[in-house]
Amino acid sequence: MTGNVSKDSKGSIHCKYENFQREDKLMTDVTDMKDFLSIGELASMTGVGVHTLRVWEKRYGSPCSQRLPSGHRRYPREEVPRLRAIASALESGYRASKVVRASMEELQRMIGLQPFIEAKSETQSAGQAELMSQEMLIESWVRSVHSYDDDALLSGFHEQWGRHGALNFVVNFAAPLLERLGRGWETGELTVSHEHFASECMVSFLSEKWRQMNIRKQGPTVLIATLPGEAYSLGILMCAVVTSVTRFKVIYLGRDNPLEDIVNAAKNYKPEVIAMSISHTFSPATAESLLFKIRSEVSPKTLMVTGGKGSPCGIPEVSYLTDFDKYYDFLIDLDQEEDLKV
Ligand code: B12
């Protein structure tokens, strides 16, 4: 919390000047402006319209803004996750009067204990409940990232992994968390260190998990690697986790491999598949020429699959897969093929 904002025992956010008349809520100290957002920024980060934000403030006193000497509103950044949760609650059928003043904890409690009394149909509410609780959970992880609380973050990962299983964890929790961190970084809500901190927690969690599952496996093999020059490793870690859920054994080369090492490993260990993750940092032309080279040097019996934001598609004999659900199906189908059966 900044000097001008505080939380009460319920976790509701208050600003220092909120009991004063509007003209007294002037922000004169603008030294910490990065902690505040304009109404337009708040609207675009939360999906709650500018007009609605003004109406809510007038009607419910929340979200509470402070005024610049020019009269423009400024909102504490801490309002972003709460307003996102409010937007989800409204979509699920709750009334504004019930949720606009609620704290994050109250919103979470509402969803946990009293799901969607006002929602339209049972199936719709079940789906929305799941989506909403997933979003809230990710917001709670983001709060742990804000406070560099690795115990909370890792125990949250363990809990969801145990509850939903490896594949669902990757698709529905790990990937959306990374997207959310990216948005937070982009808007200035999170710093580079927050992103590094969260990535490190995710890297160590996923590494430990896939390695446990890969121990003493005898199945057909998948060689997992990235192209030379790759800085990102979370894609291949998720790939290793999903591979480990199947009968396939992982040979993990990690990131940033010289091309000839990938080719040599493939020649020596004859994997059924080479799987690669290619981040946005690659230009399509570079990624394409590297993949062509590997494809031409590795046995045609070895299948190649790629994914990730920087992955080109349409390369002959290299399958581009958009997500890990498809990758999982691909491995399961491959495992059914006669010549892979032991
Ligand atoms: C984690 C992260 C980092 C970590 C990486 C840690 C690690 N060990 O990998 C660290 C901290 C190192 C980092 C650093 C930086 N980052 Co960064 N980072 C991210 C973040 C949050 C997640 C990236 C990630 O790993 N995503 C997971 C991958 C795998 O997702 P994906 O490519 O979309 O792939 C999906 C699917 O295609 C599929 N998939 C992926 N691979 C594969 C493979 C197979 C086989 C299959 C089937 C499927 C599949 O799964 C994914 C999930 O659905 C993104 C935010 C974002 N929205 O992406 C920013 C982001 C990529 N980073 C960004 C930036 C700017 C940086 C830095 C420049 C910041 C800085 N100033 O230091 C540096 C540059 C690093 C470098 N040398 O290039 C920007 C890039 C903007 C741009 N377009 O240029 C982003 C988009 C954040 C943002 N919104 O601004 N970053």
C-alpha cells in the first residue's frame, strides 16, 4: 500500500482523503505517480468502463479516487485485481450493490461459499464459477508475487496440481499465470524483479515435478530442447511436464542448444519425437531456417513438433501445435501406433 492508501481489517482499500468532500481529495504530492492510474488506464486494465467507474464512485464511494490539482481522477494500482474480480462477479450474475464495495477476501469468500445464487442456469454457473475461481486464484498468486511470498506461491501451485492434475495445471493455471504476469509487467503493475521472482518459482516447481515423473521410465523417448539463442525455458518445462504424464520418457536438453548438439543427440538416442518451444524473441525467418536444418539432418523416422509464440508453421514434416492439450493428444495417438507398442 502507498502512503495515501490503506487497508482496513476486512482488506477494503481506503484512501487517506476519502472522508473529505470531493474538493478536499486533492492529490498534491505527485511524487509516487507510478502507483496511481488514470480513469482510462483503470478502465482498460479491468474492462470496467470509464462511465461505470464514475457512477460507482458517486453511488458507492468505490473505487475511491483522488484528484489531481487539475481535477483529474487518480486510482491506486491496488484496485486493479479487485475490480477484475468485481467484473467477473457481475458477469456471473451478482449485483453491483453487492460487490462494488467488497474487498478481495469478501469476493473470494462469496464465490467459495455461496456460488452464483443469482446466476442464470446451473451449468452456466458451474462453468463460470470454475472460471471465476481460477481467475481469483491467479490474482491471489499475483498478490504473492507482489509480496515476494514464495511459500504461498509454491504451496498454491502444489495445491492446484494435486487438485487438477499435471495437464490441467499447465493449461489452466501455469499458462494463464504467465499471461497475467506479462500483462502486469506491460502495464507497470509488476516490475522486472516480480517477473523474475515468479518465473523462478514456476521453473523450480515444474522442473521438480516432471523429473519425479520421469524417473525409471522405459517408454519411447521425446527429446526436448530449444533452438540456439533461446532465453525462455518455461515452454520446454511445460512440455516436459505434459510429456511425463504419458508413457514417453523425456530427454531434456534445456534451452539455448547449439544446433549440432540437438542433431547429434537425435542421431545417438533416436527419439520418437523432438519437441521444441520457440519464444516470441525469434524472427519467423530465423526459426524457420534453423528448423529446416534440423529436419534435414535428423532421421525422417523422428517426428518434430514445435509450439510457442515464435514458432513458424507450415514447415514440411514439422508439426506446429498451438497448445499442450493438442500435444498431449498427439502423444497419446502416437503411442497407439503399432510399432511403438512394446
Ligand atoms: C516468464 C517471462 C520472462 C522470464 C523467462 C524465464 C524463463 N525461464 O523462461 C524472464 C524473467 C527471463 C523474462 C525476461 C524478459 N522478458 Co519476458 N516474459 C515472461 C512472460 C511472463 C512469460 C513468457 C513465457 O514463458 N510464456 C510461456 C510460453 C511458453 O508461452 P507462449 O510462447 O505463448 O506459448 C504458449 C503455447 O504456444 C504453448 N507452447 C509453448 N511452447 C510449446 C511447445 C510445444 C511443443 C507445444 C505443443 C506448445 C507450446 O504453451 C504456451 C502456453 O499456452 C511473458 C508474458 C507473456 N504474455 O508471454 C513476458 C514477455 C515475453 N517478456 C517480455 C519482455 C519485454 C522481457 C524482457 C525484455 C524484460 C526485461 N526488461 O528484462 C526480458 C528479455 C529476456 C530475453 N533475453 O529475451 C515481453 C515481450 C514483449 C515483446 N513482444 O517484445 C513479454 C510479452 C511481457 C510483456 N507483456 O511485455 N521474461
